[in-house]
Amino acid sequence: MAAMFIRVDIDDSIQDDPVICRELVEICPVDIFELDDIGRISTVENNLDECTLCDLCIEATESGKVEVVKLYRQ
């Protein structure tokens, strides 16, 4: 099922930094991120709509490396 409220874009350059990948998985309060068997990070589609928009993932990375895109209008 696709997320209805947000999409999380992860810049490919993050895949080269295992420390950042692990940190993203650890800091997200609603488990949006996961690591695969080789340490690449991705999003858990079923958890995206649980996002609280806390910005911890954005703050943990360089500008523009993780972006939370709102798919709704305010």
C-alpha cells in the first residue's frame, strides 16, 4: 500500500555512509527506515503514514540528503 500523506526521499549518497544509515534507523520514532542485508537504507512503506514530522531524520543528515515530502495540501 502506498503512503497517502508523505514520501521520504533519500539521496543515494547516504548509502555510502553506514554510520548515517544506522543512525536514521535508530532515531526514527515510528520505524520509517530499515537496513537491508547489505546495509542499504530504505523506507518501510507501511510506516510512512505514521510519520510525526519530527525532522530528526533531516537534522541527522546534510542538507537535502533526506527530504520529507508532504503529499497533501494544507
